[in-house]
Amino acid sequence: MSRIHEALKRAEEQKPPAWKPSEPTPLGFGGNVNTAVAREALHSPTPTPKGIPTVGRGLRLEELRQRCIKPGWELNPDCDVFSTKQSSSLCAEQFRTLRSHLYRLREKNPIRTLLVTSALPGEGKTFVALNLALAIARQHERKALLIDADLRASSLHARLGAPAAPGLSDFLGAKVDEFSILQADPKFELFFVPAGRPVPNPSELLANGMLKAFIHGISPVFDWVIVDAPPVLAVADAGIIADFCDGVIVVVRAGETAHNLVKTTLQEFRGSNLLGVVLNGGSEAANYGGYACSAGFGLAKR
């Protein structure tokens, strides 16, 4: 645990100055707090590429509900910390706390789109992305969009009990329109875009301008847009997507991820809007469906 803390501290010291909070953070979460950099690099609105429609521009939520797919999800309770048997658990409460931290950040910065990633596979980034989205969608009159942008190893559809396709890869490959990939369920104010069918060129598709236009176009309809991206050190995809998201959260597996890998991961977002680190599986964690539920979220300051 201390090695991760030291790695994050060193990574912060090597970064150039960004924004300075008016008072010290760091923010505690679940009793297992590690600090990480907080960057303010807010993107200006991006023009829509010519010929690429964007579903969100001028669209109302009710129209979106009517036109999107409603397949009827069967959410796996082993992946949902808010399931009936776990709604009062420590893990669920920690995601509520993380949600509150993000709303406090929004008071100072116009954050709406979040990229969730990790250094390596198996650190719990998809678990964090899903349950953060559920935490938001379960609030009164709050709406969240969850996008599975891990085109190489998608799993969100299986956890939600949702169709895997058509999805993001199909849209980016110009095979379907935007409404064909948007899913919703009447039980939640949660909308979902699955990864879609396997493709041989994920990085090229993610960088072709269509995902950027889609996110910028549809984000005004939602309170939060959460994008689950591949691990940073495995492929270039997360860095591509981060360029058009308002904030980046890195998930670190406590006690397992080598500190040099954490440092390298954070440096990948040099000049980007890195909000902080979620420490997954701290000492107070309770095993839940094979996942370690304790987490920590920290923001460092200069």
C-alpha cells in the first residue's frame, strides 16, 4: 500500500503545475486513501466532423428514450454492489462517496465525461465504471450513459445482461446509426452503449473522429457519461479517448500493481485532465462476487 502511495507522490512531483485548489484536499474515501494528481485541462467544444451526425445535438431525453433499444437487461447481482442484498454494504457506500467527490469537483470545473482505465488488465476498471454509473443512475432525476470502449476485451454487456451488438465498433465502422447502439432499461436512468462486434483495428476506429463527435454530441443529454477504456499499458486506446473526455480516473489494484507501472500510467496522461486514482481492494475490502470492494479516491494538490 505504501509503495503505491510513494509512486503516486513521485509521479505528482514530476508533473508540471496545473490548477491549484483554493484549499487542501486530499479527499478520503473508504479509509484507504492514496493521493494522485488532479489536472484541469478542460476541452473546448469540438466541431462535428462533416458528414457525421451526432445523436445528442438538440435532442431531448424523451425522444432518446423512445428511439433507443430496450432489450430488458438482467443485471448480474455479483457485479452490482447496489443489488438488494448488498445495498447497505460498505462497498455500495464507497461508490456513493466517490459519486459525491465527483459532484464536488464539478462545482469548480465543468466535468461531465469521464474515462475510467487502469495500468493493466484485472485491476477492476470495468467494475468501477459500472458501479459508478449505477450509483449516479440510482439518484433521483440523474441520468448516466455508460460506454464500453474496450473494443478488445469487452465485458460490460455480460455484467448488465445486455446484448453485445450492435455496438460502438459497428457505429464507428459506419455499419449502423447512433440509435441502433443506444440501449436503455426502464428500471434505471442508465443508458448503455456496448462495445459491439470484434474488429481488427480498434485504435483506428476510436481515432476516426466519430466517437469524439458522438460523445460531444450526446453528453448534454446526460448528467454523466462514463467511458470504460482498455488498460493504458497494453494498447494506445485509452490515450486516444482521453483527448475528448473531461476527466480521467485510473483504477489501481491495491497491493498488486507495481509502483513503477502506476507511475508510468499516470505519466501517460501528462498534459491531460487526470482527476485521480481509485484504489481498488484496500485492506478494508470485503470480497464481493470475486471483486474487492474497498476503494480509495485521492486528489493531490501543489
